[in-house]
Amino acid sequence: MKTSLHFQKYGTGPRVVLAFHGYGQSEGHWRGMAAILGPDVTLYAFDLFYHGRSRLAKADSPLRKARLGELLGEFLAAHGIHTFGLLAFSMGAKFALTAVEQFPGRVEKLWLIAPDGLKTQFWYALATYPPWMRGVLGRAVLRPQRLLRFIDGLAQRRLVDSGLVRFAQWQLDSREKRLRVYRSWVGFRHLVFDTRKLAALLNRQPTPVTFFLGRFDRVIPHAGLQEFIASLTKAHTVLLEAGHAGLIYDVAAYLRRHPEEMKW
């Protein structure tokens, strides 16, 4: 099987935006956003690997930033795109931030919705950093009972937020979801960022960055991003009265009322 990064094109405007969805979604989740961006924008919405129609030749091998940069570079060259904006939700921010690093000076603007990858989250660290835990998660694809008991134990001891526990349980309630969790978390574990170097890169021009965060988001808490946001020269934050799962739709509703937030 050949590696392919599937995308869907929306619009025909002169400004280009590359969009990367969150965990458990697909490029179709950006369809409503494409209409909000207006006639001046062409939106290329990508499926993350292990989602939708994107495929990795070696599905069980971790994706590295250099390889993702090659794939995005091939796409940009094939479509004659030099400068572009980036739009990303949650796990998709790992792809967008990789593009920032791989194509310095070519990113015109960045919109991040509850971005993953800027601060190590509890569940991600638990699943990927201890090698023994990767084995537990791998075995849990077929036999999840042991992992679910472990998560229940964390909740009973109040070691983690109950909302996070419910989120994790929902992500593990079918074999298909468990396999996607395993492949995504382990497969993307090399997409990590030195936030100081990333901030310096974004400040060099400087690149405008807008953050859309949820006040009640327990998966990507807005408080954990404040240090990074404060380190940026041209950062703007929109804090919505929302949680994590449906934040992309809350942002779309907000942008219908405030279309100026998506202007260059």
C-alpha cells in the first residue's frame, strides 16, 4: 500500500488555508467552516492518518516530522502553493505545527482550536512514554477490561478529572476506536515540539496566531497554554463557553457572528 495524504478542496479563492481535523474526525468536519471563510479562500481539508482516506504505507511505524514535511511539500509543489494559512483542531495541530517548522516563512496565519502538541497531556504521556504502557494499550485493543479498570481506579482515587475519565471511556468503547487510539497516539508520538524554538520561529516575522479555546475543556485546558501564548508577539485568544468534543462547531458558530476573526 502506498502512503497517501487525502484531502478535499473547498472554494476557489486566491488565499490558501490548509486544515487538519481532530481525533476521530475527518476532512468533512471542515465543510461548514469552508463556507464561513468566504469567497477569497481556498480550503484544503486533510484527513489525518488512521482517519478517513489517508493511508500510511507502514501503518504501525511512527510518523516523523521530516516525512510529514515531505508529504506536505509534495502537495504544495503539485498545487503551486507558496504561502498559506493553517487551521487545526486538537490532534490536527500536530500536523499544522509541523508545517510551521518545515516551511518557515511560508505560513501567513495560524488558527488553532484547542491545539494538542504544545503541552504534554496526561493521557498521551501515559499511553506513549512508558514502553510498558504502550504494550498495555496495544493489548487493550482486543481485551480492554484491564485498562478500563485502571482508568476507573484513577477516577476513584480522584487522580484525574472525572470529565477526562468519561472522555477516555468513550474513546475505548469499541474495537475500532481502541485501534484508532492506539495507532494515533503511538503513531504520532514523534510529532512533539520545543515550544521555545517554535515561539521564536513564529515571532521571526511575526506570524499572527489566533487561539480558540474552551473554558470548560478538560482535554486541552486553556490554562496550560497561557505560557506559550504569552511568548508570542502576535497572539490573540478567543475563550468560548464550551468543552472540547464539540468545540469545532462552537468556533464555527462564533465565526458566523465574528467573521473578522478569520481575516488576514
